[in-house]
Amino acid sequence: MATYDFSRLKRLTHIYRLVQVGLVGLFLFVAYNFMLLFAKQGTPDYFFKAVIVAFVVQLLLLYPAWWLSGRDLAVEVEAGLAGVTPEQLVALRRRRLLGDLWKISVLGFFVLFIILIPDTGKGRGASLILSAAYFSFLLTILTYLQCFNLRAARKRKELSV
């Protein structure tokens, strides 16, 4: 039976938990500010439309987040295996780099999309799109982190038995 050292994986899940708490706080702050903006514009119903659009986008990105978290978890579990050779470490670094490229691509997409949205002074619709983009971005990151932590806990339990 193989022996695993899950110390790196445990640290990573603790860091992800802290990041999740921060992101939830940021999500609440951004939601409150957009709620005030929509109330000031006289369209409070746009806030709920933005939240619904964000949840739909999050549901569309749920499987890719689940898939990417599984790939990243497999790399971390293999790296925790006792007796990993230097050649295997090089292969694991490449797989880690590929996972990081996926994450950077998603981040870049959201950042560019948010930057290219017209200023909120251009119209009420721009505020709706901007808020939905912010909410979707934060929910997508939270989904990935939650998927990773859930899968990591299950994998540690499965392999420690």
C-alpha cells in the first residue's frame, strides 16, 4: 500500500478556506454597493436580475470548475506520494503549470470582459452587465475553491483508510 504525505494538501485547503472567507466578504461588499447603485438609479429590480444571471453563469461553469479542481487535486495527491522520482516531479510541475494556465485564462477572460464593459454612466444596462460579471467572477472562484476542498477531503479520507 502506498504512503502519502498530505501536509502540502492540508496547507493548501486551509489557505483556500481563508481565501473563501475573504471572497465571501468581498462578494457581500460588492453586492451591497451594486444594490445601492441600482437603488440610486431607480432600478432595484436590476440587482436581482444580475444575481440570477450570475447564478446561471456559475451553473454553466460548475462542471469546468469541478474538472479543473480534480486535475489539480490529482497532481497534489501524486506529489504527496512517498518516493516520487525527480522525473515524476518534473511531470507533476508541468501538469501544475497547465492547471495554472487554465486558471489564468479564466481570470484573464473575466478581467478583460469587465474592463471592456462600458462605464456605468453610459446607461443602466451597463451597470447590470458589470454587476453580473463581478458576481459571476466571484462565484466562479468560490466554486473552484469549494470543489477543490470537497474533493481533497474525500480523497484524503479515501487514501488514509
